[in-house]
Amino acid sequence: MDRVLIACRDFQGLLDAGVPMLAFLNHAPWRRFDLPTGHWPMLSAPTELADILHTAVS
């Protein structure tokens, strides 16, 4: 089963730092999409979030 992670700026840092507890999110079945915004992308980047969601389900 395919799984999707949309990572905001702060979470991207944790994933890229290799935090052991989160390392599994960088591998299948997870598909990672980075969104350079804060924790509320539906408010700060709604168009970009909608594009990612569209791509994720296509």
C-alpha cells in the first residue's frame, strides 16, 4: 500500500537530519513531498498543497 507524507519545513529538517525514529518515512511505501512552508500549509500555501495532493492521488 502506497503512503504519502507531506513534510513542512520543520519536519523536513528532522527527516533530513536522519532522526532514527523517523527514518522509515524516507523509504517505500512512503512517498515524500516537501512543502517549504510552516505547519499550516492550507493557510500559507493552499495552491501548492492542492497541487501536491492532486499529484499524490494521480
